[in-house]
Amino acid sequence: MRVYHFMTKDYAVENVKKSRLKIATLNDMNDPYEFYLNFLGATEEDIVKFKNHYNTRTHFICFSRKLGNPVQWAHYADNHRGICMEFEIPKKYLLKVKYRKSPMAISVQNANWEKNLVDATLCKYIGWRYERESRIRIDLESNGVVKEKGLHFCRFHSEFNPVKIYTGVRCELSDKESELFVDKGLPIIKMAQDAKSYSIVQV
């Protein structure tokens, strides 16, 4: 499945040089409602403990299924000065985020509460719908994970490897940076504003 990961230019260059991508923890996420569950009968303290518990165990790499949204480029690619990597990832590894008006309510008295828990942790506020997000859940103990300066990264491999580089409307690559991407077999595609819509399109 074709998915996209937005980042600053410097991070993109570093990731391609080292053949890896940063793994996000729950505490890294920019939405305070990540893993926010409406546990019936639970206190706010219980919910915080739940999130802290999963923050040490549950990690993600987040992708968008859409390339041309200008808000994505602004928020995650340094105000269009950054880069987006395209990946081809088997659909079986991708978890699709669902967008709702309110958190999913869960009661441990429900026989299906564990299944509902998994569903609930993939729910976000409907205002984030423009991201069209899918995620990979990462096990930090797997062989492809490396640690660097307190952060975790997933190494590129046959089923997790960038196939194209898209440069933002305001992104300027040096000759050395362009050569790096080309040498790694990554076509470079320039993005531009579309005169007929508010989309960011390929030149």
C-alpha cells in the first residue's frame, strides 16, 4: 500500500544516510487525546496510568494515505520546506486510524472489552481527519530497531523502504543532497501549488 511520511529536510537527509526512520512514542504525539479512553467508571488518574503504561510498550511510525494536503506539508514538513517520503508497505502491517466526534466508551464488564480497547486506541478526534493516517506498531525488541541518543529508529528493509522523495514547494536541495537521494535509488519529485485548487501537486 502506498503511504507517505512527512519530515524536515535535515531529518530526511539523515534518515536516508543511515537507512532508518524514527519511531514515535505516545508521549511524542502532538495530540493529547492519543490513547485517551473513556473507561466507564475510571478516574482521570486511572487514564494517565494507562497511558504511561503503554508509553513504554507501544510505539508507532505514522503515515498519511494522502500526499497533496497543504496542511500536512505545513505541519509536518517545515512549512513546505521539508520532504515527504513515499513507502510501499504491505497492507497487513498498517493500522488505519478512525476519526470520531468523541472518545470510544469502554466498560470492562463488556465481554468484548479487550477488542474494543484495540479499536479505541486507534481513534482520534474527527478534526484530524485530513491526515488520513495509518500506522505501523513497532516492537522495540525486534532486530530492526536501533537506539541512538535515547531515541529509537526502525531500519529500512525489503518491506519497509522508501521508494520516492517529494520536495516541498519551498524546499531547496543542494547538489550533494540530490546526489544522496539519487545514489540511494530514490527519484526526486518536486511539489508545487495547484492553480485550480488548494492542493499540492507533483510538477
